Amino acid sequence: MHVKIDKAIEYYTFKSNELLTFVNSNQNLTIDKIIECGEELAILENKITALEVAKEN
């Protein structure tokens, strides 16, 4: 089970970093797009946190 959790953490971390790179490298983002990306990032970070807690238990 830990292998699946590790893979999921790896995937969500990759997606989170990808989103951060997109936002930081793009100078033409609208306010709405920045907010949308922030919401997506919050969801990804919550999933990562939940998986890390599950891994510890």
C-alpha cells in the first residue's frame, strides 16, 4: 500500500510543481487565471498532505 501512496504523492507533487512553474513563468495571466491556479494548487497540496498523513499511519 505504501508504494501506491508514494506514487500518488510523487504524481501530485509533480502536478503542483508544474502548476507553479506555469504561473511563475507566465507574465500575461489574468487575475481570474491566477485565482484558478491558486485554487488548483490548494487542492493538490491538500491531497499531498492527506497522503502523507495516510502514509504515516
